[in-house]
Amino acid sequence: QVRFVESGGGLVQPGGSLRLSCAASISIFGIYAMGWYRQAPGKQREMVAVISSGGGGSTNYADSVKGRFTISRDNAKKVVYLQMNSLKPEDTAVYYCNKQASPVAWGQGTQVTVSS
């Protein structure tokens, strides 16, 4: 059964940084494009960043995080990362990872709170 476990969230002041990790329990990880998503209270889940399969040479970001967030992957470790810099209060949300296409059941996510 495919499962993703997110970690690395926390409370950070505006302008701070966090690095999220997503560990995948999946037999073959590198063949899937992966994404980070977030859901703020009262809002729908939205895409934050996606990375192509294989070496991850192609990435795409939501306009709201371009230039601040960086997605990357380590296929040997079966992990996807999200480096978040210059965090803003509006980045506060629960962050999830999943396959970009045909997503599986969502994990518990990791809470990111940006507040002074």
C-alpha cells in the first residue's frame, strides 16, 4: 500500500525558513512525479509545488510561492523535500505530499504556522 508521511513543520516567525520532508512507502518511487500541497483552515487544498519523475529536472510552483520555495527529491531515499524560505503568515496551512497524477490516500500532513 502506497503511503506518504510528512514531517518538518512547526511554528516559525515571518521571514523564517522550514524544510519539509515526505517519506514514501512505495516500491518504485522515481517513476512518479510528486507534489506538495497545502490546505489552510476554511480553504480548499491547493498545489504548492510539483517535481517531475526521474531526476526531477522539471519543477513548477504556485505563483504565491515562486522564488521562496524549492522542491527537490532523493529517489534513493524515497523522499521529497520542500525548502520554504521567507515565510509569510499566509503560508500557514497543513502541508501534504502525494503523487501528482492519480494521488493516493492523503496522509496526516505536517502543520506549518507562520506567526510572530
